[in-house]
Amino acid sequence: MSTSHLSALKSRHADLDEKIANEERRPAPDMAVLAQMKKQKLRIKEEMVTIA
């Protein structure tokens, strides 16, 4: 796998991390949205581990 793909995954992972943090700081976070973003973040992390 190319390093550009790994860089893109790292960027997407960081973006999701920021979005999750922002959602958690809201007065009434949407738990369904949080769960979906966390699952997506985990899938990205698993993909990064397999190609690294």
C-alpha cells in the first residue's frame, strides 16, 4: 500500500477524532451519530494497522 493512502487514512482518522470530540462537547450529544463516527474511526484504524 502506498504511503499516500496511509496518510489519507491518518487524516480521516484525525478528522473523525475532532468531530467526535465536538459532538461530545455539545449539551445534548447525538449518541447515534457518536456511535456511527466511532465505528467508522475504528474501521479506519484497523485498516491503518493492516497496511502499516
